[in-house]
Amino acid sequence: MVTHDMVDSAARQAPPRDTAEGEDFAVPARASQRRGGTVNAGSRKTQIVVVGGGAGGLELVRRLGSKFGRKHHDIILVDQNLTHIWKPLLHEVAAGSLDANLDEVGYRGHCYRWGYRFFQGSLEGIDRENKRIHLAPVHDEDGSELIAGHSIRYDILAIAVGSISNDFGVPGVKEHCIYLDSREQADRFRTKLLNHCLRVSRAMMANPDADERVKIAIVGAGATGVELAAELYNAAAALRHYGLEVFDESRLDVTLLEAGPRILPALPERLSKAARHELERLGVEVRENTQVVEARPRVLETKDGTAIEADLMVWAAGVKGAPFLSELGLETTPRHQILVRDTLQTMTDDSIFALGDCASFTPEGSTVPIPPRAQAAHQMANTVFDNIVRMQKGKPLKKFVYQDKGSLISLSRFSTVGSLMGNLVGGSLAVEGRLARLIYTSLYRLHLLGIHGWLKGTFLMLIGRVNRIVRPKLKLH
């Protein structure tokens, strides 16, 4: 087992770099170094490891690196990917409306700027007795091993690995449906979508009387499913300007399936109806109270026996924690989310925090855990940061208090609906139209400020406005 421990503190004054695989570094004693808020002769630097570079994890390491620097602490981010993209944008990547290459954040460049270290890898296990995490080997596309399995020491560990799609055990979903959990999956969907659009365009050019269509079925009418359905029509309307002269949104058949009684159950019923009306105006066929019981090649079978044919099938019916989370020796829910206390520490280990979609926290007086949203991950990252700082100073930890700021759903350029301030006003402050769109856009801007700081975040906002003018409307490669 290869190890990554601390190098001499003099070396930490140099720009951060990945330690070479296969090397094992000794750690000299330093009387001035702090651990857990006390000065101990012979102690090592306090090593804080964050696993997962999503919205919550990336913001957490940025703030930790900015706060502590490298003199007495070593902040480490571990993620299986090399770049970060805000998960609520994946439906735009899938439709081709967003070029992820321009909006993603490279961890290696980000860590240089904010004073933490980055290691590529995925969490395989935790040795809580010796305070080490074990990372699985990293392989390239052809299966060759790039980085051997290794371990990293920690004094404080924060797990922020996000969530994955929940197929609820429905047969055939894994084999025949596409998820939108990562950029790779979004890119895969976009490639398949463009190929089908090209097929239809060519068929129409060969025979103008042909009734060729691209059929897409989306299972799950939460935020992801609804936003993807609208974004597809936005992208299809623009394809005629990019070489598909006889293809437009009229060649697109999108079916949105929801097992519950209405779409967007997190929103007030009036806004749910408004969103449904807008989707149907675009051409989306919305089917509520429709439960999918099986997926076959290009066919979804519903509970009432209806077979829905589709060239592309997207599963967006809910999320759960990755199954490996239940194998780490920590207390988890049936959906593999790590149970945490009101300090966001795990039930079984005070030195391990969990935040974001992979964590399950039920506020006092509530019967349901807080929902897996980006705003929850952001608020959890703030609380974990504050509590790590308090641990270093020997102060009592603060309790996490979730403030529901409401929900906003973007129907691409066509409309935006949502409710503001959630439980602060009983969810009764509904917004639509331009105001809702402005607030929705501001959520991503707040995310940029959270992971880049005010100076660079503001600069990136300005660049984003320029890019919307000068870059192509669609990413077709």
C-alpha cells in the first residue's frame, strides 16, 4: 500500500504539487505545529482531507486553504475526476446548450490558487483506528493502471461525494437508460442526441414526405427532468443554423413521465401547473401518475401495460448515495446516505464529517431529512468549515440549521418558475418570468463566488457574459 503523508514543512512553502506515486515521505517533529487547537511537541501538521469535489466539497477546501494556509495544516482534496462542473448545469451540457470546457474548474489549477493539494482517486475504505483513507487504483480508458491504490492520513475527514441516480431496482434501467450524474454521462447523451438528429435530417432530405422524428423519454419530473425537457426544444430550434437545414423542434417528440400525481412536487401546485402548461406548449407530452416498471431496448413499460417507444431514455427519477458508502463502517440510511448529527459529524466518529447529497440530516422537529439540493450542500459546507475552525480552537461546535431558500426551475429561455424563501414564509412567495430567471442565474453566480472568491468569481461572471455573445449557441462536438 503506497502512502501519502506530509513532507518537510520547508517543502510546503513551494507551490503545491501531487506527491509522486510510490514515494513515502517521513514527517519531522515540529514543536510549533498545532493539532486540534493545542501545541504538541513532535506533532505533525493537521491534515484535513475532503473527499469529493462537488459544490460543497470544492467550496469547503477553498475556504480551508484560504483560512489555514500551509504552515500548520495540509488541506487535501480527493476526487475521481480532474475537473468540477456544477451539477445543476448538466442538463444544459446534455442538450448542447452549454460548453462544459468553458465552465468547468480544473482541480490542479484551483488547488494552486487556494493552497490545498489535490489527489485523483475514489474512496475505497476508511481505517478509522489509524485515521487513514484508502483510495482505489486509477485506470485509463483502456484499463491500464495509472495510479496504484494508496492511502492518505487524516486528522479530520469530510465526505462530500454527492449522489447517484436511484433506479429503485426497476429492471433494465441500468442497461438501457442514461443517467445525468456526471459530465461524462451528459456528453454521452449529447452525442447520441446529435446522431439521432442527424439521422432524421438526412432522412428528411432524402424523402421530404417522411415523418421521421427523434423520440426521447424522460423518467422523473423533478427539476432535472423538467429542465432537460425544455432545454431540448431550445437546442433543437437552433440546429437548423448548424448544418441540419431540415431539422427543427417539430421533429422532436419528448415524453415526460412522473409516477406521482403532478410534476415538480417540491413547488406549489399553481407553479407546477404553470410549468406543465409551458412544457405542453413547447410540445412535451407530460404523463403524470405513470410508473415505469421495466426498461427494454428503446422501450419503457409502464405499470398499466403501456409501451412507450423512445430512441433515447433518460432516468431522472431521484437520487441516492453510492452503495460503497454503506461499506465504510459508518451509519447509513437504506439509500446509502451517511447519517449525521446536528454538527454534521457522523454518528460513529467525531473526526469525520459528511455533507451534501451523500449526507442525511433530519432537523429537530421534522420527520423528513433535508432535500438533496445545491443550496443544502452550500449551507452544509459553511457549517463544516466553521466547525473545523472551532475544533482547531477547542471551541464547542455549532449546530447546522437548514434555511430553505425555495426552489427555482428554469424552462430554458422560455420561462422560469419557482418559490422563494421556502419555509421562511411557508413557501407562498411565488415568482415567475424575468424576476425568477434573474434569481435563477444568480444562484450560479453565488456558486462561482463560493469556489473562486469575490475577485476571480466576479471576473468569471464578466467573461461568461462575453462568451454568451461570441461563442456558438450550441456545442456540437
